[in-house]
Amino acid sequence: MAYWGTIQGAVTDRASTADIWAAIKDAQASQPDKFGSVTVQGVNEIRSAAAAIRNTSESLSNARSVEESSGLPQSITGKMMTTVPWSRDQQVLNTLADYQVRFEALFTTPLGASASVMLTAKYGAGELPATVGELVDALGSYAPASGSLPLGTFEGVGSMSITAV
């Protein structure tokens, strides 16, 4: 989807409508041959999906904080995941959903600087961990084994979002 990253970044930062359109114009100017035309409807669809990801990610983060501070396991619920425009139709998702967990892998570079990269883990139907803590543990094992981390020392899992696809 054209401008997905631009719009998602702006929505995550809670940018105004004017700021989102300015970011799109900047992206167009920097890579004029990469993207096609922009429509209000298209931007609104992407903005809505990005806001759903932001909101469900915040719910997941809140549950993680509760679990870490109280020690009480927090179940992963529908409020902690969303769909995106490229997800399969709802009937398929209701019977056989796959999940993509996009997460921030935190690490220390060989020079001692803190850094992060975004990774995506995929879970088939019935494979998504049941609690937030189990998910964090699974992602903590997945990140170093993925072969996708730059040189350095893996430190943990930062932000996360779950989408049904």
C-alpha cells in the first residue's frame, strides 16, 4: 500500500491531519516515481488501519505493564489485536486466523549503544501464546534465533502489535 509507512508513522505519533498530508507530500517529493496518486479515501483507509494497530498495541502494552507489575498473567484478548486492509475476509479469520506479531527487538551494538530493529513473527491458527508474558517470552526466543538482528547483544522485546491476517 502506497504511503503505508508514512501514514502509520504519523498516526503512531498522533500527528494532525495537516501533518499527515505534509508527510505524504514530503514522501512524494523525495521519491516521485515510487508512488501513484493519492486519494482522500485511500489515506483515510490507511489512517484508520494504522490507528487500529496503534490502539491495540497500546492495549497490549498496558496489559504487559499490569502483568509485569502484578505478576498476574494477562490473557491476550481481541482488544490487543486487529486486522489490516490486506487481511483475509472475516469469515476465514473467524475459523482459521494466522497472526503476525510485529515487535521491537532491543539490543546493544558492539560499541555499546542502545538500538532496536522491528521484526515480525508469524503464528498459525492456535499457535499464538495465551498470555502477554508467554508472548514476550516467545518473541525473546524468536529474535536471536531469527538471524535478523544486527551485530550486538539482544536485550529484550520492546513495543508489540498483533494483526490477524
